[in-house]
Amino acid sequence: MALKATICKAELQIADMERNYFQDHALTIARHPSETDERMMVRILAYAIHADELLSFGKGLSDEDEPDLLLRDLTGVIKLWIEIGQPDEKRIRRACGRADRVFVYVYGGNSSNLWWKQIGSEVARCRNLTVVQLPLSGKPLAQFAARNMQLNCTIQDGQLWLADAQNSVMIEQEVLQAPAAAA
């Protein structure tokens, strides 16, 4: 018998100074049985960074043809495809062919550095790809994971602050690859 996803709920208050976006979101997250607390929290962080009324969680680990987060416009065109972790080159290229913009959020210290050394030159030609490393050490995000969460996220000057009633952590995003700026 297959294990079922665990349903988690999060009340997420976002204050994104960079986008001038201030909103509360009630999120329902289906946590795959093989997903770690840290990975689920990185999905929530990615949601906060790209928050939009049309952004939704995809099937992620349950379906290799869907991203972890997805934003479609009202006509169904995929505007934003977000992957969490260390996807392979084929998955990244397929995403870049299907979406206007693709973001990959990697975490995990040394393993993410090794992954980037192996794959970085292979995906460098993907013009709509952004790869962001979240230099997390000691799994600081796992402390926020619960079935019901009340989270505050503040984004300013490339820094992201995540807090609940007991804990707070600051995360700096390191961009490993970004599309060239339009001239």
C-alpha cells in the first residue's frame, strides 16, 4: 500500500520590499512521503519569493512532468516554472522549453556545490533559466515545519527573513545563473 501525502497548512504573511508586494496567503501543501521538512520549507520560501495569485504548487515529486511550483496566465501559458533541489539537465532543458521563465532553487551545502559543478556548464545556454543557491547550513528551515504553520516572510536587499512565533532565520540568496539583461 502506497503512503499518502501529508497535508500541511501555512498562513504566510509576505512583505516583499523589492516588488512592493504585501499580502497574506493561506497555503495548503501536500507533502510527499519522501519529502524532508527542509525541502517543504524551501518550497514555501520559493512561493514567498514569487508570490502571485496565480502561483500554485505542482505535483513535484509525485509527477516528473510537473514542477514544484507553477504559474500559468489566464490562457494557460506557463509563465513560471520552479524546481526545488537538484534536477537533472534533461528536466531543466524540458522546463526551459515549456515555460517563459524557469527558476531552480538549490540547497544542501556541499552537495549543491557539487551538483552545480557537474551541471552548470551544461545548462549555461538556457536563456530563461535562473539558478539560485540558498546557502543553508544545519537545516535551519526544518525548525519551522509543522502541520499548521503561521509564518512571516520579509524580503529586502536580496535577503529573506523567515519567522514564526519562536524562531527567525535570515537567508541570503546566491544567484548562480541568471538570464542576460535585455539591452
